[in-house]
Amino acid sequence: MPTAIAVTSADLVLPPSDPHTPGAVVLPPPGAQSLAAALADTQALVERYGHLVALYPASTPHPHVHRLHTVRALLESDRIALLPLDLPPLGVAVLARQLRQLSACDFGPGVLATAARLLAHYVHAGAVLNSVARLDRVPVTLKAHAKSWVPGSQFAVLANPEPRLVRLGSQGGDPFPGPEFATRMAVARGQLAADWVTGTLAPAWRVQGVDEVPRPAASAAWWGTAKLVEFAAYLPDLPVLHQLVSSVRRETCAWCGVELLGDRCGFCAAPLAPPHAPEARGPLAAPAPGTPTRRAS
């Protein structure tokens, strides 16, 4: 039985990429479900699937996050992983679908939970905004803030993997440097036209295709405006994802015993024990460029 992948809202569940991609579980906020019901549903999920990996944007309202931790604590379960992500909401949705794909493979729950940080390196997530005046998750210069008040201004912002911001003029603007490997792009329209994303950015990044998806409800709060077009380019192919995760050395958590990638368990949050030999260890890093299938030059 595949490890269950969960998210915090239904709009973070993208359509499956193929008939073999499992669905995702939605963990509702406190206002939509009683604590007793949340406990019963989560217990049933753990009993059915063995482990539960829950992804949510780091911007998720505190009451919802508190509910997740309360349920985990009351169930006294070390088989529930709660993973906040700094990605924008559409990036979280894309990453959740990748873990859903991988959950049908031969990876254990500990590897799946810790693969989220690895795969986030390969998600190029951003948006086109009409204003950056309320954007506080990407560095914004005073000059850009001032230009936000000019009527008709638009900005292209890349939040991950490296923050970037450019102002788009009437003729558009030059695209950001893109991924050096083959990707597909998800686009969620808001109250702005997606012409620059689909007509300029996607061709410049040589994406394999563009899929329009519903805009997550949390996007407006994350980006500081409802007038936006959100996008996320990602690795779409399961063989590439499988190779990428398989290429990283696995360790064993000394506390709960699951296999993991990197330096911290996704389930019990215990740090990896220091090695006996005096060799330096750092946080999980993305494999060297070239691991994913690169596009033809």
C-alpha cells in the first residue's frame, strides 16, 4: 500500500499525471472539521497506509498548522510527517504531485518525506504581479516598491530556487534564466493575462508543455495581491524523479529507524547522528547538475 500523501486544501491536489499516480488526502482546517473527526480520519489513514506525509505552505494560517500538530500529538504517532514548505502554493501543489508519483514506487516513507526538500531544488516557481507593495516573501527594492504605485505596472517574480524580480514594460520583459533540464509548466491564472508567461517565459525555458490549473486559494495571500498569474516549472517524468531520488545516499534514523535522505528525519525530526569518522556533513544538497535529463541544446 503506497504511503499516503496529504495536503491542506483541495486546490493543492493537481490532476494525476498518469493513471498510476495516486490521489492525495486533504486535511481540512479547524473550521471545516471537528477535532474528534480529524483524529478519527487521521487514525484511519495511518492504519490503512502505514504512514502519512503531509505537505503545506509555510504561509498556512497558524490555527490550521496547530490542528495538524495537535492531531499528531494526540495520536502519539511517529508515522505522521508534517512538512512546511517555503514554496509558493502552486509550487507546493506540483511537489505534492511528484511525491504522489513516487509513492507508487519502491521508496519507503522516510525517503519520500525527506525527498521533498531535494525535489524543491528543481521547482522553478514564480508569478506575474500587478504590484509588489505587499510582497514580503521575496526581496523587493525600494525602487520596485515605488514603481508598484505606477498605474499599469507589472512585475515578474521568481521565488524559487533563487529569488529574482524584473519589471515588465508594455512590451514585456526578458525572461529569467531557466532550468537547465527538461520541465513542464503549470500555470494558474488570476486576475491578470498570462501572455508573458505562456508566450515569453515558457518558450525561453523550452518547457515540454503548459498546463492550466486552478489557482490555489492561498496564492493571493502568499504573493500579496489577487492580481497575478502563478507558474511553476517542474520535472514531470517519473523515471527522472526516481533516478534523482535514488542517486542520493540513504541514512537510517537512529530514533525511529526509517531510511532518510539528508540530515534530519521527516517523521520524528531527529537530526542524523554525527559520523564516527571526522568528515564534514552538510544539509541535503541537490545532486550535481546533469542528474536530471537535460534538454537538447
